[in-house]
Amino acid sequence: MKKDIHPDNYRLVAFKDMSNEDVFISKSTADTSETIDFEGVEYPLIKLEISRTSHPYYTGKAKLVDTAGRIDKFKSKYAKFQK
């Protein structure tokens, strides 16, 4: 194996799902300036929009998406390119 190819800042980081306020700890090299106190220990904080606790695939709860509105918006946006 090559020497000195691994990052030096590999550490425990708190990941927070902003949709349901779930926090979990994992190792990461992601840069962040925010911190959070979790179970009496201060960790660097990475904010997530979606995680395993809120994703429909893992929770089994599908969300209804307004596909009709999205299609109409697409058609109106690109109508000028039709001949």
C-alpha cells in the first residue's frame, strides 16, 4: 500500500437530519465549522436534508409528489423550443 494517501482529519462527526432532527455519529473527513453537543460530547456537525431515518425507501412511507404540476411546468418552460 502507498504511504501517506489517507486523510489526516478522519474523526468522529455528528450527522443531523434536518427533516426529523435525528442525530447519529460516524467517522468522516468532511469539513465543517459548526459543532453540536451530543450526549455530553462536542462533535463537528454535518447537516443532512435526508438520511436513513427519513428516506422513503428505508421508512416504507412514500411521499405524494405533485407530478402533474411538474409536467406542466416543464412543458411551459420548453414550449418555446417546439416547432
